[in-house]
Amino acid sequence: MTFTGFTPEAIDFLWGIRMNNNREWFGEHKQQYTDALYEPMKALGASLFEPFSQTPGNILKVSRIYRDARLHHPDPYKESLWACIRHDVQWWGEHPCLFFEIRPEGVRYGLGLHAPKASAMEDFRKAIAARPQPFLELIRDTEAATGIPVSAQLYKRPKPTDNPALAPYYAWKGNILCVRQDPVGPEIFGPELLPRVQELLGQLTPMYETLNRIFPE
């Protein structure tokens, strides 16, 4: 399927499910979900994945609206939909991913590493300490190319380092992000969205690949 773009109907559905998160409302609007949201997301995900499909380890995941009943969440449906490029790991949150997400407020897309283990962050600090200059250049080049700062959740007490240039990154704890957010408007609708997302994910690929080497399965 070719990605022809999302329409305002997708946003209408997401606002609807936020205000009416129950099976009766969803049943009445299931076709709207399929046509306006799920099928376009699958098409977008497939197009985004093409440049990554030949690299060993990469997989594409496209979410669905249904919540996992095992989580015992009070609401049966999610309020967003996403496509994610990552490695085939046990839990995606511990490893880097490239993603696109649509929510009632708009869209967000980029790179995320949400909940790495403390031991993995220790390996990260050892890795950047061993080769500080390539890492610092990667951060600089990524931010220059994307125009987006690389941010992270910080330790209350940053880990010590003898290299002042690495001090900001020794403070990283998790939720490492380089993400663009576009509010609801004409720019998030139509097929022109695809090349904009492709461009950003391409600019983030060197960082994605570097983090995958530091945070292996």
C-alpha cells in the first residue's frame, strides 16, 4: 500500500477515543479507525522501513489501538498510534528506536531510548570515555543536521568524569530523545509528510546505529 497521507479524520478519531474510551464508541467507529488511522500508519511504516530493511537486526513494528489486557489499564484503547524501527529485542524500551507517532495533539517523530538499564548506562559511559571525540562529534553533527537538541532524563547526582566535555552525557539516566513535534495543521496531512519524516530519520541514523552498538541485545 502506498502512503497517501493522514487526514483530519484520523485526528477526529483520536480525540473521539480520548473522550469516549469504551468499547461501544469504538465499535461504532471501528471502520474510521481502520481507514483513517491504522491502514495509513502501516503504509507509512513500510515506506520508512525500506532504507533499514537490509541492515541485519532491524525490524518494523506498527502498534494497534488495543491495550494489552494483561496491563489491567482502566481504558481499553490507546490514544495514539505509532510505527517503530528497532532491533528485535525482548523489551523495546531498553534499546534505541526510530519512530513516528500520531496523537490528538499532532505528530512526533525521531529517535528515542526510553528506559535503559542502569548497567547499560554504565556501559554507555565506558564507551564514550574510551572514544570521546567521535561521540562528541556525533552529538554535534546530529544536532546541526536536525536542528533539534539531543535531550535526556538526568541523574540527580551526575556520575563523575575527568573529561569536562563528557560531563553532560555522564548525567544521562534515560529517556534519551531527539524528536520533532508538529501540531495539528496542514503540514501533518497528505503524502508530503512522508519525505519530511524520512529526512529526519535519515539524519538520525548514525546516532541510532551508534547507540545500537553501545546497547546490544
